[in-house]
Amino acid sequence: MSARAGPRERILDTAYALFARRGVGDVGVDEVIAGSGVAKATLYRHFPSKTELVLAFLAEREQRWTREFIAVESARRGATPQQQLLALFDVFDEWFHRTDFEGCSFINVLLEMHGHGPEHPLGRASAQYLDNIRALVRQRAERAGLTCPAEFAHSWHILMKGSIVAAAEGDRHAARRAKPMAHCLIQQHSTT
């Protein structure tokens, strides 16, 4: 965390590290306040509730994890849309083997909010961010000329989420196991 970061950035960086690693239910606002070195009033001035703080964390997670890590890295590794799709599992494989692998915050928050009903703002936000990942897959499927890109994206996303859950269970090779299934799914949806 940069010493030059303003209070909002320090709060969000602290919350990001804690929520990504331990989940939102296990981390209290007092811990975020202590870790970010701000007064309680400062936290509540920037984030009027814990829900607002978690929503900001989820938005930051989409930026850092989905856009800057998953999307960029898989695009960089593949010359074609099909290769970029398969490269998602290569990126996952490296992520699963990192010592700081923390699982998917969108899945984690969605599951934590399950008992609160489908209309809870954190559940809705998590579902939307997962849908944004599926949209990325659908766009690549469209560029690859695959048939039924929306259906393809739903099936592909099941493989992605399943490999994340398997890795969280301890199967650090889950992405390697999912990649051949992903290749078969591309073949199923290929027009050639």
C-alpha cells in the first residue's frame, strides 16, 4: 500500500486484501479500519455501510482480477479467439499454483449471500460480475465463429467455476483437467 494513497484507497486496498483472502463475512469493519489506519468516521464517510464497502471491493475485484489479469493474460497468450479461450485455463493453472490463490470472490460472496435471498445487493452484484465473465467468453466465442455462443458461454463458464471450486478444495491441477473438456466444447460448437 502506497504511503501517498488517500484514505479511500487505503481503505479499499485493505478491504480488498482481507475480503479476497478470507471472505466478507469473516472480516469486520474494525479490522479494515485498523489495517488501513483511518478513523471510523473516515471509513463511513467514504463507505456509509459495510455493504457499500463490499460493493466497492467487488468492483475493484472485477477491474484487477477479471479485466487486468484474466482477460489481458488470456488474450496475450492466444493468437486466435479459440486459443484465447483455451488460454483462460492456462492462466487459471498458474493462478491455482500461486501461494496467494484465494478463489473467486464473486462465487464466494454469492454463496455467502445465499441465505439472504436473491435480492441482496451483494448477491446481485456478484451474479452480475460472474455474468460479465460469461459475456467475455461469449464475445470470444462469437469472434471464433462458434455456434450458439451464449449456450457455449454458459457451458464454458461452468467449467471455469468448477475448476475454481476444485482448486479451492485442494486440486491445484483442476484447470489442467478442465482444459481438455474445454477443447471438446469448442469442437462441439465449431462449424467446421
